[in-house]
Amino acid sequence: MLSGTKIFITNGTWADIALVFARTGGEGHRGITAFLVPTDSPGFTARPIHGKLGLRGQATAELVIDGVRVPDSARLHSVGKGFGVAMAALAKGRMSVAAGCVGLARACVEAAVEYSTQREQFGKPIAGHQLVQELLADIALDVDAARLLVWRVADLIDRGREFAVESSKAKLFASEAAVRSADRALQVFGGYGFIDEFPVGKYLRDAKVMTLYEGTSQIQKLLIGRALTGVSAF
């Protein structure tokens, strides 16, 4: 029988099956077991979360599990091995987030280039002003650097190599790059970036959460630091 709550679950109101990590005994990570739980089980409730800064098209939810009975056949892997299941999912999940950030940053540079070459000020397109070109160059640099980090992780996965630390590096850089890119793109748009007529405001709202889920930027730095030094700061 499982009981507990978890908030900020992506697509929580859409899913038919929930992957639940529950403490089944023991201390620390060795006491966690993974289960596949149907969301229509008695005692299982998904509550939608409204009023988000970004990702407004995504169904984010709080899951409430109150005395949900699950058979042993619902267990994923061995008892006490749930932490390993979670970590394996997170490593690839971080790469996926990083890849999404590359796409978001690329959308920022494309929107900023299109706008700056069409919008005229002082008798010429604003793309002809040095500081606007600086903003565009900075975004383009972040896009390419983030993309290369993602490609490296994808290559390691394809070759069956260890990739967890490289995934953290890609997620950290790409998510922060997405925020920088959206902020710079909005700056290129000026006041028009602050209204819904153009998409860069949405890009900035959506980018910020990338630095939070699948492990915050600070968590990624701790993981990278531990890999470098062999010393845990957790």
C-alpha cells in the first residue's frame, strides 16, 4: 500500500501510468523501490497546477497517493533498487532537457535576426547597430556551444559509454544559455518583446524552468564538482 504526495509532475493529469518511487524499508537510497501505478487506481488523485510563469501548455500536476494498493507485479526492478532506476532516467532526461533548450535558444536567435533586419530606427535596420549585433552574436554562440555539448552526450549514449556527468554539463550550460538567449532576444525586440504580439516573452518564461527541473543548475554543479574531486558536497 502506497501513500504520499509529489508536486510539479510533468503531464501529471494526462498520464495513464505513474512511475512512483516509494520507501519500502531501510535508510537512504537503498530503501527506495520503483512501482508502475495506474492513475485510475482508487486513492490516486492528480490535481492540476495553474498560474505558472511558463510552460502554460503543459499539464503540470500534484499527485496525491492515499492508500493505493499495488501488487508485487507492479514493482519495477528489485526491492530497494528504485534509486538506480531514477538516476538512470534522470541522466537521459537531462540530455533531453538540454536538447530542448538548444531548440528554444535557436528560436530566439531566429526571431531576433528576423526582427532586427526588418525593424528600422535612425534610418536603417536595427541590425546595423553594433550593440544589436553583439546581442545576436552572443545568442548564436550559446546555441552552437549548447548543441555541441548535447551532441557529445548523444554520441556517448550511442556508443554505450558512461554519460551522466557529461549530461549534467550539457543540461547546466544549455538551460542557462536558453535563459540568456531569451533575455537577449527580448532586448533586441525592446518594448515589443514585452507584449504577446511576438513570442520572445514566452520563450523567456519557458526557458527559466529549464534551470529548475531534472535537477537545478546548482545540483548539476555539485554533480560535476563531485566527479572532478571525488568529494561529495551534498
